[in-house]
Amino acid sequence: MEILDLRFPTARAAVGTDAMHPDPDYSAAYVILKTDGDLEGHGLTFTIGRGNEVCTAAIEAFRHHVVGRTLADLTIDLGAFWRQLAGDSQLRWLGPEKGVIHISMAAIVNAVWDLYAKAERKPVWKLLADMTPAQIVRCIDFRYITDALTPEEAIDLLARQRSTTADRERELLQTGYPAYTTSAGWIGYSDDRIRQACGEAIAAGWTHFKVKVGASPEDDCNRVKLVREAIGPDRTLMIDANQRWDVNEAIDRVRALSEFDLKWIEEPTSPDDVLGHAAIAKAVHPVGVATGEHCANRVLFKQLLQAKAISYCQIDSCRLGGVNENLAVMLMAAKFGVPVCPHAGGVGLCELVRHLSMWDFIAVSGTMQNRVTEYVDHLHEHFVDPATITNARYLPPTRPGYSAEITAASRSRYRFPSGEAWR
């Protein structure tokens, strides 16, 4: 198992800037699982610079769970393998199932899925779509969530869609999966740069836009008004506060901005504040509340769903414990009737999460209505199988694996601190 600290100097161009993170250098704690054959499994977890080295150290702590085992040993019961990592009797003390140890575990889990899909000669979305409901359920740790979703209920949800999955797979291959853009709305962008980015996005066919908020009330109003005027009244607009506000402040600020016809407010307050999100959701309706990119685990998502605190469920391919835990959250969201609109962007998140959205459409929700997956137009050139967008829709990847592999040249150039980009 090779572990790399990869960092991209995105802060130099204000890419990814928001109210809480003014200087992000998009980074990946990166894993390569090597075999005695030609196949390799590549996986990552996402950070924004300082602290990436903490994740690489945490990944190293899991080495004894992976190295020396066969792929078949890991994949014969993917749920048991996930529990071995998440439930390590000493490492779990650092969480449990949250924080650095959990997102670092995700890099290994994602690498195993990448290797498994390559061995099966399928992209991960197709590998998942071809699994039976029972096989999917065996991937999931239902501990702590059976009061919201039992294994039997999950099987039933999947079985309802089973007879028509082939039809939806054909539709997906023909049309792709709907996306929205955040690239026009970074908080560090000037007004002129935002106008230009909006114009370019409209020309490229984008219909859903997200803008960062959380500055002063006046600045937020001006920025949201600017974007609404630039995209016109018929396109969809969302705002994202990146956890900036207290509960009452969030309510006041969203109400003040609601004149601009908003679909949702994203991360209005602390990601751990379930009751706060519920209060905000009730107070700002019909503006929806979206959150999830900083939700640590399936238990927090369970509570958000039970409390009717979110209108849109934003899974993250690396914040949760890799593919397995995301399956659990998507199934819970389906039971509660909440659309899954994943968080993406960063480095590699678009590449990974498109697989999960596509499986959700084929096997779980059975619809693309009221669903969009985030897209950020940065750093895709560093991937062997980059996310591809046409007419504001993700095209289904056809290359086997989880699309996590960064090119060897980029791994060399952006390795921290020795790579050329950092010298």
C-alpha cells in the first residue's frame, strides 16, 4: 500500500474560497493498493491543505487490515471488511466513525472498490447496479440505524426498482445525469469575474447555479443579486453558507435573500446541529435546506432525516466512510423521500460521486427529478478517467474502476512537499 500527500495550489487563484475557508489548497490523501498482478486500486480522501499529512498518517495506521490479503478475501463480504476498519478496537477511539480517522479510512475503502471494479471490468456505478438487493445490503453496516431503516426495508426498496433497472441504465447512457455548477460563485471572485463565469456557464448549457454566501449582509445581497441578474429568472439558484451562521442568524439571512428565488440554503449552520437545521428548515420554507458534506456518518444523516431537517441530502464520497456508508445514507434518504444531491468539487469528488448518483437513479430512487449533482470545473485534467460534462449533465464513465486514479505525472508534480509545484 502506497500513501501519498498530494496538494494542488488552488488558493493562488481563489478557487474554492468560501466564508469559512478563504485559502483552500485542494488536496488528496491518496492510496494505491498494489497487487501481484497488473491491477492497482486507487483511492483518496479530500482535504484543503494543512492537515493532509494527518490523514496520510491515519491511513498508515490501517495498513495491517489490508496488506497481505487477497482481493477475494476483502470483497466476499464488503460489509464485514468495512466493519473491520471502522471498528478497529483501538483506532475507533479516535472517532468513533468521525473525524480524521473516518475520512482517512474512506481512502482505503474507495481504493478497494476501485480495485474490485477493475477486476470485474466495470465502472463502480455498473458494478453496483448489477448487484442484487441482498448483495447491496451485505455491504452496509446497519448498526445504529435500524430504527430508521432495517436490512429488510432496504431490500424491499431495492427490489421495487429491480424490474426496470435496465430501462434506466439505457436512459442514463443516452442522457447522462443532471448537474449544477458552483464554479461561478466562489466568495473570493470579483464581480466582473462572477459575471464572466456566469456568462460562460450559460453558454455551456448550465441551468442550475450555486453562489457562496456568509460575508456581510450587504455583500451577500449584492453577490446573490448579481448572479440572479446574470442568469435570469428562469434558471435555478442555490446559496451555500459553509456553516457560517448561528441558527437565528441563518433564518434572518436566508429570509433576507429569499427575494432572489432560491432553491436551497446549503450548510446554514454547524453540520452537527440537527435541531438547529430543523428550526431553520421550518422557518425559511419554501427555501429548502441542504446539508451533508460535513456530516460525519450515517447516524447524523439518520437524525437529520428523522427530524425533517433537510430537504436535500448531500452525501460526500469521502467524508463518509467510502462507498459502503454512502449506500446506507442513500437508502435512508429514499425511505424518507428526500432527494440525494451530492456534494462534489474539490479534487476527485466529481469523479467519484457521479458513480453514486448514477446508481441512485438506476437502483434506488428511479428518478432524476429534483436531483442535481454538484460540479466544479477544476483539476479534472489530472485524472486518468476525468468527469465529463455535456449540456450540464454528467456522462456515465465506461472505464472500469472508481475513476479515482490521478496520473503518474500529476502525482509526481503535486506531491507535497517535494513535488515541482511546491519547490
